[in-house]
Amino acid sequence: MTKEQVLDALKNVTYPGFSKDIVTFDFVKDVELDGDRVYLSLDITSSAKEVKEQLVSEIDVELRKIGASEVITKVKQPQAPRQLSNSVSGKNIAPQVKNFVMVSSGKGGVGKSTTSVNLAIAMAMQGKKVGLLDADIYGPNIPRMMGVHNEKPEINGNKVLPIKAYGVEMMSMGSLMEEGQSLIWRGSMIMKAIEQFLRDILWSELDVLVIDMPPGTGDAQLTLAQSVPVTAGIVVTTPQQVSLDDSKRSLDMFEKLHIPIAGVVENMSGFICPECDTESDIFGMGTSSEMAEKFNTEILAQVPIEPAIRIGGDTGKPIVYNSPDSTTAKRYQESASKLLAILEQINEDGGVSNEAIQPTTPAGVSACSTGSC
């Protein structure tokens, strides 16, 4: 056997909860060979005993396939914290923010950005100091929805000032680049950009920072969980089964990252006729209830299709602010109130104790360790 053969075999060992292997994540720190004996050193950030045991077992299986008679694996792990937190790494690069809310979806086109915008504004209308970070690097729609797509942020020293609209502090890649310009970036660059959005933007002392994530469960979600203690996650879905299937993956991601789930927003849940103001079932309604129950969470809102939502998003006049008496605006306000109560409860409970949290997510992944540089 050679070290190269050992490393190739270890690429078959996937880190628990993720699709990438321990070599790609750069967790294999040393490989030594003594005949057909293999000595390995791993450095992982999970304090969970079960993660260590699973890795050691799978490593043994894979290396015996290539002729190892004995595999000795030394695993370096951090100690589990006595208290706290819902941060995977215990790290917080934006300590002036009290609560971080990750808004996620399993697939695109379900209204995640619309939800993020209206929830953020609704909380600001209820007296909270709110920020909105558009972490959807490839599809930054928040500036247009907030009516600031023609504005560029100001620089203060080595920091960037967020743009303010509707009582909310906002930052997006769309505010830093020319309109229509494409970003052809690898995963490591996305990870770095999200870190900079948290560290190098001059956010105020915020009660809540709403973070609009790209669809899926990839590098952006992992980087955020590594960088700040995410207080809670929200999944946005539509009633169709194909959307629910993907939403389950997002909810599963929150569980694997040990982020408390605040709830599910069921978008396009019915249709409100602009002429007669009656609500009709088009794509289905309430189909996400069973999914929410399975993940021990609740439906934060069932938001219907209403032409005013589309008009508000296209014109930069969010419905919750510009049509506060509409059915949709009232549902966003109700869901914002629910969310604030959930955040308060999470904080009163001291986050998630180490009995409930055993971080299994790799933290400190270097910019090139994803294999995408």
C-alpha cells in the first residue's frame, strides 16, 4: 500500500450528514504505514461520540478492502461545551447581532426571498432592529424587492455600510455588482463571500438578522452555521409534493446542523381573487402540516397567491409595508410575531444544551478544502 492508495480509499468515507468525504474536508491530517498496518490522524470539530465511532468504523472497512491488516485511527475532537450553543463551531464573527434566522428552501422558486423580505420588514414594523442579508450569491433578488436595486453601499474605513430601506438594514451581492452581471464562482469563493458579509458589513446592534439563503443544502449553509450561532431556521415551501420532498431535506439539514427549527412557511397556499377577494385552492393548502409535525415544528404561515405580492416584489414595494391590511400582509405580521416569540423562548432556554446538541458539522474548512478551488 501507498499513502496515495490510502487517501483514495478514504475518499469513500463520507462525513456524517454531508455528501463530501473526509479527505475533501481536509480532516485527514497524517497517514503512516508500517507494512500492512495503517496509522491515521483525524482532526474533526464534532464533539459527538457517535460521529467518531462511525468514522473509525467506516475507515477500517475501506482500508481493509485495500489490504490493511490493522487500522489505528487517532481522532482529535473538541470537548463538548457545558452550555450552549446552537453554533456548530462555537464561533460568532458578528457578535453585535442577537439572533440569526436562516431562511432556507429545498428548491428555488418557492418564494424564499419574498418571505425573507416581508418577515424582516414585519419585525421592524413591530419595533425590532432588523437586518436582512441576501446570501443567495448567484440569484441576489433582495435589492429589487426592497426598492434599492439602483443604490450602492457606502464605505466606512474598511467596512461597508448596509443599505437601509423600510426600517431594515440590507446587504446583498446584487448591491455590489453591476445589474445583470453573472458570478461564475466556485464553492470556496461563496463560502468566503458569506463570511465577509457577516464580518465586514457594519451591521448595527441588531435584534434579528434574517439571512436569505440560496436553495439547497450546500457550502453556503455550512459556512453560515460555522460562522455564527444560528438561533433558528425557517423552511419555505409550496404545497406541491415535489417541493415538500426537497423541503424535508432542508429540515433534515437543520437537524444535522443542530439549528432549532422555528417553523415552515407554506407559500402559494391557495389563491386570493383580486376581484371578489375569495380564496381558492389551486396548488393545494395545508399539505406541509404533516411534514412540520414529523420534524416537531409548526406552520408559521400559509401565504396565498395574491397579485399584490408579485407587484410589490417587482416594484420594490413589499406587501407587508405597502398593503398592511391585505390578507397576505396580516399573515406575514402574524408569522413575524410567532417568530419573535420563538426566538425569545430559545434564548430563555439558553440556546440548545450540549445534551441536545452534538455538533456534527465540519467547521474551519479551509477555502480550498472543498476541492473546488
